[in-house]
Amino acid sequence: MTTPFVDIAIIGGGPGGLALAQGLKKNGIDTAVFERDPVRADYVQGFRMRIRQRGIDALQANLPPHLYQAFLDTLGLAPTETLILDEGFNRVEDAGQATREPEDTHIEKSVSRITLRQILLSGLDGIFQSGKRFERYETLRDDTVVAHFSDGTAVRANLLVGADGAGSAVRRQLLPDLGSIDTGVRRLAGKIALDAAARHGISPLLTEFNTNIRPRDGRGLMITSHRVDPSAYARHDFIDGEDPGHADIPGFHFNNSTSYTWWNTAYDTDELGSDGVLERLDGAALIETLLRRIGHWDERILRLIRHSDPSTVAFLKVKSSTPGRVWQTGPVTLLGDAIHAMTYFRALGGNTALYDSGLLARELVAARRRGKPQRAAVNDYENAMRDHGYEAVRSSLSAMQRNVGANRPLKAVPAL
Ligand SMILES: Cc1cc2nc3c(=O)[nH]c(=O)nc-3n(C[C@H](O)[C@H](O)[C@H](O)COP(=O)(O)OP(=O)(O)OC[C@H]3O[C@@H](n4cnc5c(N)ncnc54)[C@H](O)[C@@H]3O)c2cc1C
């Protein structure tokens, strides 16, 4: 049996892979996305993502106008003003203006990951295939590449794009010794629906602002909100408020049609408890653990944590890639977290994956429509992608040091 052929094969249907597929489809380039999971139900999928101008520009370039409009219309509303409070609920002047990086002042919005995925999947029938776990590739003498999947199928392509996230199996084969770094930072986050917050008398200072709790001693807490406009979904009836794939998952976590306030905090390893213990705790027990740690804080802050929905609370180890690796261009390339996974500080990871998809789509259009040799196009993409991607990794690590380590240095933040 002959192996099916596609011009550009994309492994992974995250924001980066799907945005690339949209950009190629828009330009009439033959492509297919091979995704492992039929439903995206990892913990962060229940949250909004901060989307910055570089991500928005890439979406505008890659999406057809009606999908870009749907993206703009369904953006969530985030608070525009920032407030800094100490642990006693007293206002603190912001002394950090000067240390902010230029991009922090750029336009940014709050996008539901669930809605973004629905938009990015629209119109990809016949291009997006789930249940396809990539296992390995082989390059052929004619410079094409064959991707093999765990169901025994395979596809041959002119270019294989590994957009399969931080644990990328494509990267493991292309750059076998490039591992990830455990930064030693441990994160807890949770959500409360805005109507529940009102019922529990949560202070508007915690629901109407981007509020940073900056205690005199110990780690801070970041609080913000994501407000949903249900009428926006009604105007774009090809987007559902909810992802039907989440229907059987109990709790509020994957509810996509209710406005919410959410918080996150980060500690050094072992500060809240050992990894082994924290990894086994459910949301309710994690809330109790955090409350024990910050029990001396003002009751108005504790109330927000106490009434958060336990299904939305989880423990995460913060990891990063090591930036800097350069390789020789061939018929396999990488995009997004697959090559430059970064900490969530500064909210650059998803934006950088989208930015990559814009760069690569543009180069592949030059290769397919204007006669630029594929090798040169992919090489130009890789050089630009590494420049901005590795810079984003470094910048997210230094933001993490400033944020989490503001009052006490962190044990394991690597010097890069
Ligand atoms: C707590 C947290 C908060 C964050 N907040 C923000 C934020 O506010 N703004 C921002 O820009 N970024 C944020 N990020 C980063 C952002 O989530 C990632 O950078 C982004 O999801 C990367 O997109 P991607 O498409 O490269 O990879 P992913 O989103 O990881 O997608 C990879 C896809 O590949 C699939 N896959 C994996 N292995 C295989 C395989 N073997 N075969 C086939 N498919 C496979 C996966 O199922 C997945 O669908 C945050 C991250 C975290 C952890």
C-alpha cells in the first residue's frame, strides 16, 4: 500500500499547529494536522490566555476574515487597571514601573483557550485528524519525510512540522539531547465564578482590577478576571459557548460561558509541601494547604481562596526549555513549545507559538508561490523563530525570578 502524501504535515493541534494549518489553507497550500487527543482537557485549557499584539497579528494574518472577526468579538474582557495590596489589604504604591519590559505595555487581551480552539478548528474538516499519536519519522533519499503514528498509519510530506508541545516527540528525535529544566517553581491557581464571588461577598477590589497581593514577607498572589459576553457567541453560531468534549467532566473548570475571577501564586520547591504530597492532593486539599500558609492575611483575601471552586485548583511544576540550540535545516522543523517552551511568567508562550505560525506560513507561501527554495524558506523561518523564541524564554525566566523571588531568592532558577 502506498503511503498517503501531504505537502506540509503538522504534528500537534495546539494553538501553534492549528494557526499554521489555517494560514496554509488560506493560501491554498496542502496541509494536514495530526493530533493525539480527541479532546483537549489538560488543566490549563480551562483558563483564559493573555494574548498580546504579536499573537493577534499572527491570527489576523493566518485566519480568514470571518474567523478573525469571531476571535475579536469573542475576546473576554479583562480588567484594565492594576492595584497592588499588601497582605493586610492596604494599598501599596507600584515601585516596579521602571523594571517592566516594553512588551508589558503593549495591547493585550484575554482569550478563552476553549473558544480560541473552536475558532482555530473551524473550517479544518478533512485537514485536522485526531487520535493520531506521532511516534517517529524517517527521512527519505528524495528529501521527503515519513511520519509514523501509533495506530500503524503513516504519512509522507515535503515538510514535517513538530508543533507537539513541550514534550515534543518530534524534537526528541531531531534534537535528542535537548531536555527541559525544572525551574523549582511550583504554582497553584484557582477560579471562582463572578456570581459566586458576589454571593460570598468577595471585595470588588479583587474582582474589578488586576490585583497583585504583595506581602511584606513571602510569595505574592495575582488576581484577575475574565468576563464573557454570551451575545458574542450568538453572533457567530459556528462557535459553541462550551466544548462538547468537556460535557462529562464534572465541576466548573471547563465551563466556558460564565465570567470568573481567578488567582495564581507560586512558591519555591518544598515551601508549601513536598512535590510527592502536593501532587496527590485534590483541589479542596490544595486550598486548605494554601490557606494554612497565608492564614495571617486579611480575611477578604482568604475568602476568595476559600470559596474558589475546588475543581479549578491544581498544582503545577513550572518548567522551561534551554534556549540557544541551533541545528541544520532539513525536512523537519519545530514550532511553539516544541522548541521554546517557557514559564508562564510574562504570558509569552502561546503568543510566541502563534507568532511562529505566522512566520512559517509566510515563508512557505514564498516557497510555494514565489519559487523560494524550501530549504532557504525553512532556514529563514528557523533563524527568525529562534531569535524571538529564545529571547522570550530568557525573558520569562527573568520575570519569574523577579515575580516569585521578589522577597526571597529562588533555589533553582538557572542562569542562562
Ligand atoms: C499555567 C500556564 C499559563 C499560561 N498562560 C499563558 C498566557 O497567558 N499567554 C500565553 O501566550 N501563553 C501562556 N502559556 C503558555 C501556552 O499555554 C503555551 O505556550 C502554548 O499552549 C503552546 O502552544 P503549542 O501549540 O506550541 O503547544 P501545545 O499547546 O502544547 O499543543 C501541543 C499539541 O500537540 C499534541 N501532541 C503532543 N504530543 C503529540 C504526539 N506525539 N502526536 C500528536 N499530537 C501530539 C497535544 O495533544 C497538543 O494538542 C501558559 C502556560 C501555562 C502552563
